[in-house]
Amino acid sequence: MKAPRKRKKLDAPLHAADVLDAVFSALGVGPEHARLIQLWKNWSMVMGPELTPMALPLGARRDLLLVGAPDSMALQEIHLLGAEILERANAFMECPFFTAVNASLCFGKTGPGGEDASKIAIKKNHVTS
């Protein structure tokens, strides 16, 4: 039976950002991807109440922002407001991370968190009285 490993004691606590940087670098993920995760978590705040129900985050592919629309009317609006969506996302990223918005209908697609994007759209569009 192996003897348990002794942990090295640290002189002072580590800052969480330093630990996350080490984890991301070990996974081969840069700090810009950590910021991308924050974009998904704060999507409704970044897009605002007028864009959130119609522009659902689906992910990113290279320099493209992938956005889903719950219906064809919202898809047309996303195409017309693509520059504004791009500007808001890049402002949150604090750099020109995306160069274009790629919009599509979101039926059957999943968002960055793995949830069904069409169900998110229904929840966001549902008004309770």
C-alpha cells in the first residue's frame, strides 16, 4: 500500500485568477476563451431586453459569433441588426474577437451550456400574467 502524498503548504493564499490561468493553460485554452464563457453567462445583459429573446447564443467558430433565432421573423431581425450584435459582443470581449455574426434557426440546436436553444426561446418569450 502506498503512503499518502504530502501536500506542500503555501505561504499565502493564491488568487483565483492565477489558478484559473494555470488551469486554462494546462487545458490549452487561452484567456480569451475564459472571457467567451463570461459572454455566454452574461448574454442577456450584453444584448439587452430587446435583443435577448430573438438572438440566442449558440457558440463561436473561429471569428464567427453563432446566433440562433426562434423563428424566421427573428432571423430577419438578427440579419438586420447583425452589426449591433457584433458591436455589443466585441465590446464585452474588450477586443475585436468576432468579425461576423452567423445567424440560423435554432430548432434542435443546443446553446453553449448544452441546453436546447428552442426551449430557451420559448421560456424567454413566455409572458406570465
